Amino acid sequence: TNLPHSCLEAGLGQTVLLTGSPGCSGAEGRLAHKLFRDLFANYTSALRPVADTDQTLNVTLEVTLSQIIDMDERNQVLTLYLWIRQEWTDTYLRWNPDAYGGLDVIHIPSSLVWRPDIVLYNKADAQPPVSASTNVVLRHDGSVRWDAPAITRSSCRVDVSAFPFDAQRCGLTFGSWTHGGHQLDVRPRGATASLADFVDNVEWRVLGMPAQRRVLTYGCCSEPYPDVTFTLLLRRRAAAYVCNLLLPCVLISLLAPLAFHLPADSGEKVSLGVTVLLALTVFQLLLAESMPPAESVPLIGKYYMATMTMVTFSTALTILIMNLHYCGSSAHPVPAWARTLLLGHLARGLCVQERGEPCGQFRPPESPPSPQPPEEGAGPLAGPCHELQCLCHQEALLHHVATIANTFRSYRAAQRRHEDWKRLARVMDRFFLGIFFSMALVMSLLVLVKAL
């Protein structure tokens, strides 16, 4: 305060800062010392400073938020650094400034005066929120102002259902611990706490800290108990969570449907689905470590579970489609309904065509004619000519030629059935590629829109 040394007086073993007119001479210091002795000669800090015991003492409370030290979501404890200002009027600490050389303000230790027992109701530990070693500002009209720093640990119900885009409301309720409303009335100064000296937090954005006065009647007592609740409105800064947890999951979820686009002969369709599922499991474990246990599943947790379910179903469908693709020559022909619906209309709609076939046109596979076995017992005169040396009369040779033709026809029919099943597998791959890619894209957009 840049005051001369004579302005610092010792009174009752405590350091007293005396403030008067500019420049404090030795005479003024003696007057201040006399004022201090006169005020506290018969003063006691054990009783309420009111002239009438039935009179209500009014206390004005003001809170300045300086810093958010920690938000422990797992234990639901909020740690803040505050400046708490309390103002009241002490009837027994009044004087005439003219009688003391114009001295109208003194700073004295707070332990020497009566102080209201205003505490934080919802504190999470047994430590006092306000330091008792600070001074109070005492004016000649008896008004007392007590500014004290406080590190408060208050309980706060944390709702993580919208994590990492959640907003929290944490209340700090201040009130008298022993005095009822007829003895001590506490009121806030202004409609909100002061945020002028607030230091920005890297994880939380402060939206406001409104104040509300309540008067409650508890079951133990008949008189009302007023209190003041400062509600701290917080919104989480989600940029770090989006970059570290959400975007990797979005990219992986968009990669999973591409397993339907891989060729079946590559042998990597199932491997891709299993790899994506393992990657999502790793990110799920990282998310579980950073999230507090709660009854409600957070938004990002729901997105992870939906994505893992989608990848699991896509991997199972890939295995079924692989079975269709590798149906051998001994497989049954494609059913008529599947040939018409899937190989016809759906293949034309998805533009799945054979080599050389233009998109949008479909040519149903022709059924090969059934082989006709050679007739036995045909005589040498069955041929068109009557000469015995003609090849048409060689029954053994004709039988072998017919057998070779029938075998070739059977092979072509089996190949045709195999190609039909392979084409059916390609149609199913293209169909599920569109469905699962659309699902992954819609889920990702919903979560990202929530972020914006």
C-alpha cells in the first residue's frame, strides 16, 4: 500500500494496517492506535454485532471465479479457486472520523472481529473453504468487508450421457451453518458471480455462473434458513476428444464396408473385418479408461457399440457370401426366384454384369440341353448309307463320341451353375456394400453434427 512505517501499528499481538488521509504522520499513527484500543476495549467476537438480539443481520455475499482447478468426473468432485467477499454491518465498530484525525478506514485481522459462519453446504471435504488469516476492511460507519481466497471442493452430479459434447451444471450453495433466517440473512450481490479474473480452462468453457437466493425450512427446525446458490454452467471443449477418439472411429467405420468390395479370390475379405473389429476394441478400451462409470452410456460409447455391431454383422455376412462364391460344381442350381429377383432385377439395378454385357441389360443364362444317350441295339442298317465300312455303322465309336459329348455338356452345365453362384455372390456383395456404407455414413454424420 506504499504507506509509511508509522502507519503499521501493533495491537493485541496482531498487525493492524491503518489507513487515513494521504501521508501518515506519527501523530496520525498514535490516533489510529488510540482508535484501535477504543474500538476493541470492550468488544467481543463471540456474539452477533447487533444492538437488538431480535434484529436480523444482513450479509451480502459475492463470489469471483478465478480458476477451475479440476473436474473429477469419476468421483464427481469439482475443485475451484474462488474469491469470496462478505459484507455486513457491525454495530459496535463505529467511530467519528473527526475525533481521530479524519481516519475513516482501517484494515485489521479477520480473527479479531465477529464473522458470519457462512459455509459451503455441498463441500466434498472437511477443510474450511475460507482462509482465516486474511484482513477485513472496517469503515467508520461499521460496515465490514471481508475478502478471502478459497479453494473449494464441492460435489457435482456429472451427467456424461452426451460425452464428449456434454454440458454440466454444478451448484455451490453457501449459507449460515448455525444461524437461522431470523438471525442472519444472506443475499447475493448481483445476479451472477464475477468472471472478470477467470483464467480459461483447457477442457471446460464457462457459460456463466448465475446466483439464486433460496429460503428453505428443514425438518429439524421451524425457522427458515436462507442460502445462496451459484450455479456454474460448463460446456466441455470436445476438440481433443474428436481428434483422438471420434475421428479414428469414423474412418474405421467407413473402412469396414469396403470388405464387400474386395474380390473373393483375394482371401482378405474376412481378415479386413476382423482387423477393423480389433481396432475398434482397442479404441473402446481407451474410451473406457477415460470415462467415469455411470448408469447412462455416453454418446461416443453408443457410437462405438453401434459401429462394432455393424462390423460384426458385416463380417458374418461376408462369410456367408464367401460360401456362395465357392459353391462347387456339385451345388444345386440357383433357385428360380433367386434367378429372377437377384440375378435379374437386383443385378440390373446394381449394375452387376458379366464380361462384355452392358450395364442395365440382363441376359438370363440359357439352360443347356439335356444330353441324349446313344440308342443301343441299332443295327448296321440304321445309318444313312448301306455300306458296312461307313463310320455311321461303328457303334463303339459312336458310343464313345456320345459319352464325350455328354461329359462336356455336364461340365458346361456345372460351370454355368458355378458362375451363377459366383455372380449371385457379387450381387450380394454390391447390395450389402451400399447398405453398410450408408449406415456407417449416417451414424458418423449424426455424431459429427452433434459436435457442431
